[in-house]
Amino acid sequence: TEMTAADEAAIASLKDAKVEIVYVLNGDKVGQIKANISIPGSTLAALDAAGSSESTSAPPTAVNITLDMSYSGLGEAQTVAAPAGAPVASYMELMTIVSGMMGSMGG
């Protein structure tokens, strides 16, 4: 389908959205990733207007997402315990599942 004026306005409004990702490596084995995403209400309203949904709810006035993740032991062997009751699969079981999925996609 051809782009409507609302579609074009929604794309143009993305210039007001901000994404910042910072990666810091502190020494050999300690790092930090920070991500900030900010989408103003004007962009959300333009995206809402361009959508095909018949929703009567108003879009949010703004969206701000902040992620701050630190890690240590980079390159070292890690032990991760599964939460109680979580299904656990070995690497070989996962590869068998993935291989089966890839095989079914090709034929």
C-alpha cells in the first residue's frame, strides 16, 4: 500500500526519539552497559495516528526506558543455577531441537 500523510508524519516524528547506549569496560573482567530510550508524546501520537487500529485509548504521553546492567567475571567459567521448577535442557538437546526446526523449514 502507499504511504499516507499520517505514515509520513509518524516516520518524520522519529527524529524526536532518543536512543543512547554506553558500554564501559572496567579492567579485564568487569563491564557495564547503560541504555536510555526516550520517546516523546508527539512521536507516540503520530505513530498512533498512522496505525490501523480502531482503539479508543489514548497513547501514553511519553515513554522512557533506562537499562543499567553491570557484570563481572568476563571470560571466566560461570555456573548458573536454574530456578526451582524451571525446565532444563542440555546443549545437545537444544541443538537437536534447533536442527529439527531448521530441517522442517527447508522442506
